[in-house]
Amino acid sequence: MTQPAEVNSASLFQIFAHADDDLYFVNPDLYRLLAAGHRVTSVYLTAGEADGRNVDTRDPLREQAPIDFAGYMEARQNGLLAAYATMVLGKREAVWAREPVELVPGVAAERCYLSEAPHVQLFFLGLRMADAAHGFPADQPTARLTSLWDGRAAQQPTLLAAESALHQTQALGREDVVAALTQLLSYAQPTLVWSMDPDPLHESYDEARGITSSDHADHTATAQFAREALGRHLRAGGRPPLIEHFTGYGNKHWPNNLSERSHALKKSLVDVYGGADGHVCAHRYCGDLQLGDGADIRRYGWSTRSRYPHGTQWLHRQMDGRLAAYAVLGDQAAVWTETEAGAGRFDGPLLLPGGDLLPCLAVAPDRTGGVHLVGLRRVQGAEGRVDVDVVRMWRQGRTGSVLPWESAGNPDEATRDWRRCREVGVPAAVVDPAGHLHVFVRNFSVGVSMRRETPEGLAAWETLGGRWMQDSLATVLRSTGRIDMYATNRTGGVRWRQETVYGPFKLEDQLVTGVPESWRPASGLTPVQIGRNRMALFYREEDSGAVMRHQQRPNGTWEQHVERLSADGGTGAVAAARLVAADHDLLVVARRDEQSRPAVTVLPADGRVPVRPDWERHEIQMVGAPAIAADAHGRAVVAALGADGRLHWARQEESRPGVGFGPWRAC
């Protein structure tokens, strides 16, 4: 395959099961990247032929419609091409080139690319739903994507769309699919990789019947294929990209995190795909008519949520005064370090030893100037087994030397059930005044577990309780030496706090729900200490994505109102930091805005908020959540990770009130 000319420095590579997964689960993020002109390579593994009837599922006469698997596959692909043409060029009828390509010997796919925008390419492999319900003989062994992945099926047949450029069907094995994806990764050389959740939360659990997943089995298997191919790509010397896995059907369990405007954009593009946008189509295979105009009734499309949400504490100042930023690139921890204390320039990234990490990392500075890095390590075993454990690494602050990754186990390891263990949540970490690391994670029961160091080593996992917790924990070490851990659940915010230094943790439930204006947070809570006995919490409002601030009074009770700090939405955690000097006491707040750009504002710490705070924005497409730290001169530095896989940052021009940020730079 000849590689298309580079259009921009960012290259997105995404792997999905079905022809509408990206429209439902990653938009509007995908739309932003396409609108910005970035290179996008999308791969769809299955034919998605369902029952072969391209008729609205609510039509009482649909069972009388003829079955046409190839036609329905063609219709879904055409609907997707129309949606992409709308996102890229603003015209659904833009011309696509369709051609067969051999990815590796014996494995062909259909490639589609826009004639006016050849940097946008879609690849279809067409793996069938091979079972009796989809036209196969009853005595033929079932072959679905899950059974192909875990080895229960040796091969899976493909289907040709009605007007496919391919000439013959294939029978593909697991190795064929992984090799093809690895070749496409080498072709695309991505800076950013997207797929679905490899370890989705359970919908229900019963000792006898086992686990019922919250997501479609094809989504989960596709994510596993994606991770295997990515591992091979990295071992072959490919550039390690940023990775993001998106929540699928499980979105319906949590507060909606898209604003009405963003959701309307997403729905309009799904309507183009489904032929429900009012367009009069003369084509025989126009779009996915099974959806009809019912895309909005699928509540899982009301959010766009990362399975491994980024925290905001990944930028910190080392003992030598230099700032260091941490992230996961590929499957390794990476660090960018300021060239000199207060220089405002970074070098990197430096990849730290050890792999198999999932794309999340907690950074906990200690009293020696070093940092504890805490992540999740995911290792694939035989017969579909997956082992996921919490791991930690210590990095010396002055020399940068590291100790090897060490396993801290898994909060559900006592069950000896790897299926339960794989649902472990994103770690949050903090070090107490004695230098002991505390790690908090969501467990299989959708509550919170903690493991902490003692003078004798790591203590056993403790179950702290909580119900239906969102995977967005945040910690803070208060000036009194006590630790607070904040979290959100389905209905509000909660806090675990120590009443004494080194003491047990007490749960305070319904921390925010009682405030009528706040409703249900659609993100985690970012805590900032603003007084000896006062905290301010920053979070996203449900259904708007707006940034909200909720804070304590001097007596420790919580205010009965919240401040709205932004007029537009966005997703991801909100970063906030307090800057105190002789002449000022400020809060710097940063977020990912509704256009996926970094946005920053500076507020007085006393709670007096302007009617509409001014937000400085920068025209880069960022991923995850931003971070804030003060440099060696007391100036705030805001950092963000770009879709180009690079670190981007901006610094206050002077450390005083009313002074904005200088130009954004990248490394």
C-alpha cells in the first residue's frame, strides 16, 4: 500500500467492530479531529450483517422483509461513508474511491478513501456472524469475533458487501486478523489509537450464572485484537502512540457528560448514517434503516467516556525545581522533563522500562522529591485469560533513576476469578507525611478498595465501601497531614477522609447531591485546599459538561450553592491548583473545552467568581485531561497531551494576578 501524503502531524488510528461504533462512542471527538484536517485511518472488523433486513426495527411488518445480508452490509457501509463525508467535507454525497488491498499474504480488505481528502481512509474486513441465525448450517461450528479471539473457532468467514470491490470471500484466523491490523498500524504510524473497552464493567453478576457484561461482546473482542496488534507494532519498533479505550453500552449507567449541543451534533451524524437526516436517497443501499429516526433512544450515545479516564495530577515539580510530566505512550510510562528549573522548555519523552501498561497513570510525589507511579498492567494469557494487576514504580527525583515495576495485586484477587479482577478501576495515589503510599481503585463490586504501605511493607487490600462509583477517584493530602479521597457515583459526590493523621478512612456519602443546582456530577471531583479547613471541588455538570465549583465554608460545612464557571461544555476531569504568594491568592483552572481545546482561567481563591470568567484557549486538539503545576519561579504552567502524541504547555508570563499565559509550546 502506498501511504497518503501527510496532512497534519497527528495521525489517528481506530479499530472498531461495527460500522457505527465510532459514531456512537467516540464522537464528537472524532468530528473535531476530522474537522481539524488530521489524518484518520479507521478499521471495521465485522460485516455487521445482523438479520439482513434493512428495515426499521420498530416496523411491525419488518419480519416480512426479505433477508439480504450483503445488501444490509452495503447499506451500513454507505451510511458510514456518508457520515464521514459530512464530517470531513460537509457534503454527504462526496465521492469515495473503493478498492481491494492485500494487507498481508492471504488477507484482503476493502479500502475506501475520499477523493477530495485521501488522508481519511476506512478499511472493512467483513468478518461474519457465523451461526445458524445468520444463514449457516446448524451443524457448522459457531464462529463469532469472541470465539475467534479466544481460540474456540479456528477461522471465521467473511461477507462481501453487495457492491464490494473485493472479488471473493475469505476464511480468516486469529493470526490473520492480528497480522492485518499490525500491518495497518505500520502503514498509518499513528500518534493516537482508539478502540473500545477491553474489560467492560459487568451489567450483573450471579454466582451460578456468572458475569453479564454491560457491553457488546464484539466490542470487547475488537479491543483485545487491537491491543495485541498494538503490542506487535511496538515490539517491531513502531512509534508509541497515545491510546484511548472508549466505554460502549455501559455509558447508559452513568450521568450524561455531553452538552445538548455536542449530543445534537453526534445525533445528526448518526442520523446521516441511518438515513434519517431528511436526505432523499435514490441509492438502493442508502444507509442503516434499522435505526430509523430512533438513534436518540439509545441512551448509551448520550455520553462519550473513556474507560481509563486521565487524572489531572500528572505534572509536578521535582526536588531540583524542574517540572516533570508523565503519561503512558504505547504500553510504557513516559516522562518529559523541564530542561532547567523555570526554563519553560521540556525535553522528552523518555520511555521508562517495563511494558504491558494500560493507558492510565497516577503520579504521587513523596517527601524525598521522588514520585511513585501507579498504573494497571494487563497481560494476556492462554485460552482467553487476562491478568490485570495494580503496579507501582518509584522514580528518584534528582537522578531520574527508577526501581522496576512491582505488583500491588488486585482488590479482587482473593476471589481467584480473573474475570472479576480484570474490571479493576483507574488508580488514584497519594503519599502520607510518613512517606507511605496509599492506592485507591474501584473494585468489582463497584465500590472502592485501598492498599497502603506500612513500615512492614504493603498491607492487605481494604474494602472502603461505596456503591456504583464512577471510575474517577481523586486524592489530596491536606495541610494537616490527613488524606481525603473524593469520588462520584450515580447520584452525587462522596468523600473518604481521615479524622486523624494515619487513621482509618470514614465515608461521607451524598456530599454534593444535596445541592439542587449541581445535580449529578458527570466527571470526577478535583479537590483543592483553599483554607485550613476548607476545600473547593471542581467537576463537570451532567447534561451540560459545564465546569462547576462547590466549596466548604470556614466551619467545614458545604455551601448551599455552586458556581458555574463555563458557558460551554467538554469532557474529562477539570484541573485546578492554588497559587499563593505575598501579593496574591489565586486558583488556576484548566479544562478540555467543547472543541477539544485546552482552556485556562485564573480566579481569586476567596470564592468571588466573575460573572463569566475569561478562558484562554489554544487551537490544538488535546486528549485526556490537562494538568497544572507551579514552576521554580512560582508561575503556573498548564500542560496537555495533544492528538499528535506530544506534550503541549503554556506558562504564566509573570506570577501575579491578572497576568495571562504565554504562547503554547510542544515537545
